[in-house]
Amino acid sequence: MEKKTGGIVYECVRCGAKVPSEELELRGGEIKCIVCGYRVLKKIRPPVVKRASAK
Ligand SMILES: [Zn+2]
């Protein structure tokens, strides 16, 4: 069973908290740090662990 997520994570430029976009949607869709309330977040991508077919 796969969970569909955008996989977008924001990082607060002030406190460095990682805020998943889902979390923002739950809180009204506003781009805002859930820890300190700062409104400048940069979009980052969570490290995707891909299984490279090592031979
Ligand atoms: Zn913050």
C-alpha cells in the first residue's frame, strides 16, 4: 500500500525546522514555520533512499 505524498519538505531559514508540506496543509496551507512561526521557508527535498541496483 502506497501513501501518496508530494514529498515536499520546507526548511525554515530561521530555525532550520523541517516542515513537510502536508503539515502546512493541515494548518491552513500557509507557508509558515510550525516551530517558530517564521514565514520564510525554503523548499528542500527529503533525502530519497533509492535502491541502486548494485551489482
Ligand atoms: Zn522556524
